[in-house]
Amino acid sequence: MQVSVEKTGNLERRMVVQVPANDIDSQVAGRLNELRREVRLKGFRPGKVPINVIRQRYGKQVREEILSQVMQSSLEQAISEQDLRVAGVTRLEPKGENADSGFEFVAELEVFPELPEIAVDDLQIEKPVAEVTDADIDDMIETLREQRREWHDVDRPAEDGDRVRLSYVAKVDGAKVPETGRHEIAPTLGALENFPDLQSALEGVKAGDEKSVSLSFPDSYRHDSLAGKTAEVELQVQKVEHSELPEVDDAFAAAFGVEGGAEQLRGDVRRNLERELRAAVTNRLKQAVTDQLLAKYADLSLPASTLQQEMRQMHGQVQAQARQQGREAEVPGPEAFRADAERRLRLGLLFGEFARQTGIEIDPARIQAKLEEVAETYESPAQIIEIYRSDERLMEQMQNMVLEEQVIEALLERSNVTDKPMSFKQALEQE
């Protein structure tokens, strides 16, 4: 087999492969002999059909099949011999057979870029340093209390902290909103900083009250037809409700499935917040490393075919999610995902090359630790681990996650990292 490779672009290659005629002929002859033993033709005993009859009837079909197989196998062999890191085959076309040169075909390929040594000793990374305090636990307990807040009707004027259930119809720009029926809302007085007009209108109202007011709706109002506009509004108050927060006791803990009482609940909250903090710190470090790494190697070329495939894949994933929510028409085309696809591909190449250069391999112990970390958030951890272990796709995702963590850690070890003290809440804030 003879192979020639021509560079036709930055990452494009044109490969011409010649396979000797006798290689093709021997494979065709072998396949025809197999058919001779297998086919049943009228007038001939099984296995006794003359080879010239087999060749006349099946020769063309067999030769086409062999040539197709030879193209694939020879292409793989040629790529291996030429030590090419192929990203994709954009064209594979036979050029024909010749008694002297044999069978020849052309393959147009895209290759991955050649990467230099991934040096990160000049990266400047700030590492968040934070801890979960008793105050953070108290804040979360208060959030849990809010979730269990109980409301009941009151027959008195509304005060701050009360919830007012009401319906309304508005007139804006000569149109009625909504066109039919009425909108219903249940705002809480004292929590309407972004809608002060409504706060003023509802102070002191009682169940059954009706009033007409002019309201300036906030730009972020949920109904686009009213957002940022001033309208004449007719309000009908249906209920005024007061609430009480539950005591933090054993019954409160049991409401969240905690059997060990209030102290056990605080312990569980601490563990959950610490897990959340670890994840937040990891994400911040990953963001810092990846942003600086991508900036440093921003000129790294990407194979066009692989980029298009990544764009289509990302588009398909978003489209599938939108389809389930009935929003498929809102999803933009694949081109809208170009920037994200470029980032993902470029980062994958850099991570993969860094792992190769530094000899990083997936640590099985870390796979198990990650499985246990994920599983402990469920009621039956052992069952969750078994589900992961029996699902090849889930395990592949887990392995990729662990390998990425190992690469990030190795990158950090070689970067300039300085501690940045901050509170738990600051660590959780998205940059």
C-alpha cells in the first residue's frame, strides 16, 4: 500500500492511497469461493457451483463490497502509519482501478492541531477561602422556616408582613389587560420594594375591598404588556392573610424527614452547606483556570467539521429540553452555539493534551468517592451507586467529571495561587 499526504490548509489534509491490484483480487477471489460453498443454484449440487458461474452472477457486487471495505480498512491503516490525529473525514472517494497501480482512492481529512507544552506557571489564580459559620446555618434554618410558614385569613386591615390575595384588570394604551377575565396575584406587604405603587395601594385594605388606582409597573413585571408601563387598575381584594413561623423543634425537624430532632437538623444543614461551599469553591477555581487558559491559547485552531458537529449537538440538546417544555420554536439555530462550542472544544483539547503531557489517568478511588458523594444526597445511596455502576453512559459522565477535576488540580498545582478570604455567601455568589 502506498500513501501520500498533502497539506491543503491549516488543519486540512488530502490523502491518496493505492492498494495493489493483487490484494484486491485475492480478497475478491476469497469471497467468491465463500459464496460458492453457500449459494444454492438450480441444476447444481450444494457447494459444486462452478466458480465462473459464481463470478458471472456475483462478481460485480462482490468487487464493489470488497472495494468499499478496503477503502475503510486501508484508510485506518494509512492514518495510523502517518501518525495523524484525525478529527474527521470530510470526503472519501474512489478514483478507480488500474492493472498497474491497483485500486486508488482519495480521502480529505481534518486533523487536530499540534499543541505545544501546556505551560501554566504564569497563571494568576485567586482561591476562595471560606467556612460555614453558625450564622450561615441560622440563615438556612430561617429559610426552612419560611418554607413552612402557615397562612390564615384575618378580618382586619392589611399590615406589613400580611399576604393580600387579589384580582385585577388594567387599562393601558387603550387596551384591557387581560382581554378577558382578571389577573390574580398574592403579594406580601413589606416585600414590594420594586413595586412601591402597589405597596401603597394595598396598605390598610380588607377582604372585599375594591379600589381603582394608577400603578407604575416595574420593568421586570411578569406580564410583558404591563412591564414598565403606567396603567389604570381596578383591584378586588379577596383575602388578607397573616402568617406565623414554626418553632425550630423536633416536630419541625421531622417535617423535613430528620429523625434526630433540631440538633440533628442543624448538623444536616451544616453538612449540606459545607458540600455546597466545596462545590462553589471548585467551580470558582475551575472558572478562573479555564478562563485564563483559554485566553492564553485563544489562537488555537479548531477543525471545522468537529466544531460544526459540536454546534449541532449542543443545539439538539437545547432543542430537546425546549420540546419537553413546549418552547421548541424559541430555540435559535446551531450557529448561535458557535462561541460555546468553540470554548468547549478548545478546552477539551487543552485538558486532554495537558493530561497526556503530565501522565494523568483516572483515579478509580476518586470515582468511588464521587459516586458516594452524589449518592449520599438520596434516601438509598447504595441503590443510586448501583444505578450508576450499571449505566455505561452515567459512568462515562462520572469518569469525565473526575478526570476534569484531576486536571484542574494539576493545573492549580503549577499555577500561582493566592488565598482570597471571603464569607460563605460571597463564595456562593456567581462572578
